[in-house]
Amino acid sequence: MKGIADEPQYSVGLLEGGAALGDVIDNHIYEQTLAEKSPFFVADLGVVMRQHVRWRTHMPHTRPYYAVRYNSSPAVIEVLAALGTGFLCTNKSELELIQSYSIPSEDIIYSSVCKQLSHIKFAAKNGIEFLVCDNEAELRKIVRCHPGAKLLLQVSTEASSQGGEMSMTFGCSLKNCRHLLETAKELGVQVVGVSLNIFNSCEDEQVYVHAISDARCVFDMGEDIGFNMKILDIGAGFNGSESQLKQMKSAVMSVVDLYFPPTAGVSIIAEPSSFLVASAFTLAVNVISKEAVARELQDQAHNEPSPNDEPQFQYYMNEGVYGSFACKLTDTVIPVPSVHKNTAPDESVFSSSLWGPSGDDMDQVVEQCALPELHTGDWLVFADAGAYSLGWPMCTTTGTPAPPVYYVISSGDWFEMQEAGVAQEINLKSFSLVPYFLKSCHSEAALSVPA
């Protein structure tokens, strides 16, 4: 399929000669300080590759599927496709994007549970067979528009997280699964597996244990009705930490092996989307305004507020929750940024809050953090900015273009990628790999990003 990836579309800086990610950030901040002070991302593609290697090391029998809505950067799509990742798409635009990179239809799942008829027809016309479904109304839409679909039944569970909240609020309940399976059989559409609706915020392995047990019940129902059940999607919930990944491998995969042993011939997949991309992206933003607010403390004697001499600062940045910090709308906690300027070790810090530029009460990026006093024009650097920051289309919720992304990869990571079988001329056709040279024009004034 001829698509947007047939010709080189962007360059990737090859870091050599001691150049590091911090140097790249320094250079671009220097350039933007002389220009419009616009926000930008720097993406280390080596991190994406290493995260994929970590996943395959700990979860060798579980194929990762990447949800495009997390980050649709072309380099991310190409690298993950070259490494053998499958893809989850929620609408026609994402389906078109993924297919434009000549990714086989069998590696794509149309994962939205609320689909437009035209999008279902597009999937049928373009050979995308795997669709997620969790209710009868959706099932009948699919049968009408895509009778050849192969369905993954999205299943909810009654398992609760340690916090006592329901960890899964969408999907077909276990008690309703048989009716939905029987209806699918009557309508002549295939059900080939189960998708567990587990969110990234889930850190309780017992949720997985209960959900996988429920999935086994659904598999038994489906096979009893006459379906060839062969795919289990254990969902998301992988936060990227080494300890959590090891914990999941120990607790979850043992249950998977118990209920779905290798001899059963069931393909196990998962959705570690945030795990794969979050830590690969760094976002630099500029402080465009500040406001000092008098702090008030409770007077212990009279339980009344009393003024405190130490100010509290509200800083306004040129990116907010309606742009690159959209993940805040999903209850994601934004990490405290680094301040990109030289500060004395004993410099005072103040209670601060960080806001986007809209002036909207919802546009609060960080509720409270301790920072040295900042001034208009200062830069803040946010690590782990790769998830839910660059969705498709790559623009903000206000329709303005997303900040530019500067891609880099170290020479060591590039060689490792080649050893893994990823060839630029075959797999990464949109890449134009160019050596990255540190600019010396501001060497004396260069500022380093604090660790």
C-alpha cells in the first residue's frame, strides 16, 4: 500500500562524540530563546527500542499491541512496527494512519467499543478483521456493516482494586457474556477471543488474576457454543517500572499459564502503550506569566486563616491540558519539572502551581510543587511526556498544531536496533538519519538540565 511513509519525511539526529539528550534540549532551548520561545518535544527513539526489549525479556510470550491514541508520532509508529508490535486503533483516522505505513491488517485491532458505521465499513473495505465489541447494539451494527469481522469480546469484572474502586467500568459483564455469545452465533459473526478492560492506573495484580479467571469462563462459554477462541488480550496497566513489570510477570503470567497453557494454542497479547513511549519523550515549555499569591495558614488557636509572609507563585506556561498535557484529563499525575537555569544549591524554593495558557480553571497542570522563583521567559522541562501528548491528529484540543518533535537516537542504540533486525532501508523508510552536531555558538551560555 502506497502511503505517507514511502518517502523520507523527517530526520533523526544520530548522537555521536559524547552528545547526549541534555545537549539536544539545551540547543533547542537556546534557539527558541532567540526566537518565539515555542514549546517542543525531544524524543529518544533508543528508549522506545529499549522498552520494547525489556517487555520481550520479561513477557516473552505476550505480544505487545500499541494504542495509537497515546502517541501517533511517525517515528514511534515505525520503530514499533519494525520491532513487531501490533496496533490498536479507535477510529478511522487512526486506521488510515497505521495502514499508510503498510502495516498488515492482521496486526491491527479496531478497539473502540462505540464505532461509527462509516468507520466499521472502512475497516471492512480495508481488510481489518479484528474488532472489539461489548454489547448487543454494537454487535448488530458490526454484523450489518462488517459480517466477516472477527470479534474480541471486551469483558468487565467485579474485581476491585486495593483502593476499593471498580477498576473496570466498561465491557460486558460475565453474567451477560453467554447471551452476547449466543446472539453472535445466531447472527453468524465470529467471536475469536476476549479483551480485558484494564486501565493503566491499575497496579493491583489481583485485578488481573480475577479478570483472567473470568476470561477463562468466557472462553469455555464460547467454545461450548461453537466458537474457535484463540486470542486473549490481558489489557493495559503497565506503568513502566522494572519492579512492577517483574511483579506482573510473577503474579499474572503464572495465572495465564494456569488457565491458558501453551498447549491450548491461545495467543496472549497486552497493551503496554504508556510503558513503551512515556519515558522516551521530554517536553520543554516556557513560562509566559506569573502571579504571586499570599499564602494563608490556619490559626491553630482560632481556626481562622492568617497571612503568611512567604508567597505562593502561580506560573502560566505556553502549554496546558488542552494541548500537550491532555493526559491530565485522564487523572494522570504530571511529574514536577526540572528548571532549566542555573540555581544555587541553597536557593530558596517556594510553593508553586503550574497552569496552561487558557485561563480556564481546568487548565491546571501541576497543583502544587516546590520550585525556585521563576520569571517570565524561564524554561521548564518535563520528563516522561510521551503518553497522551501527541495523539492523532497531532494537534491540541483547540485545533492548533502540536509542538514540534525533534527525534534523536544514540549511535549505540542505533547499532543495537540494527542487530535486532531493524534496517533503515527496509523498515524505517521515513527516516533520514543525520549526525547530530553540538552547536558551539552558545557554548559559554549553555544551560544544563538538572538531573
